Amino acid sequence: MGKYIGCDFGDWEDMDRSSVSECDFSSARLQDCRLLNCDMKGILIPKWPCFCLLNPAEARDFVISQQWPKKIGLTLDIYTDSDRECVAIFGDASVLAKESGLPLSEIRALLQIIPGVNIVD
């Protein structure tokens, strides 16, 4: 529970044993938070307007090939410019909506086309 901004959960170094497993983030608000070197099985993610981008580095080519509203494109560029140790990154669409002036429904439609995006209702 709670609101987390810019937090890293997990370890950069140890790929054999993660310090994050079986975590329930479903009641949390996560913005610009990363999960490092962990297995996403057993990790419960927050509900919309939060969203999760799994394996953000793998979505990089898709993200940079698209035209995005300025603030959203900048955020997605940062999210996908990640090392492989980052297995997931969380964003808060309500923050993107406020910063871009777009409605949440439009933000959701944009996010849903990105490979690896996970949105829970």
C-alpha cells in the first residue's frame, strides 16, 4: 500500500536470487518504479490508472518507431531505455494525463498498443 515514485525494487547485481518475489502491489500507486532481476510470476500489479510495462528494453524499437504526444513519448523513451536487469517498470496514467492534457481513455488506448504493457482493471 502507499504511493511510490521512482523506486527500484530488487537488485542490479544478483541475477540468481532476487530480493523481490511474491509481492502484492495491487493496492499501491507506483509511478516511475522498476522491478529488477525478479520473476514476475507472483507479483501482483496495481490497477488502472497504473500500468506495467514488462521487459521494457524489448519494447524499445516499437516505442521509438511511433509518433507519440510529446510528454508521453518522452516518458516512454525513458522507460524503454533500460538495461535487461529491469524486468518491469510501472507508470501512473493519471500523471501522464495531467501532464499531457489528454483524457485517461486516450492515454489507455495509446499504451495498449505497446508490446508488454499490462493493465489491470
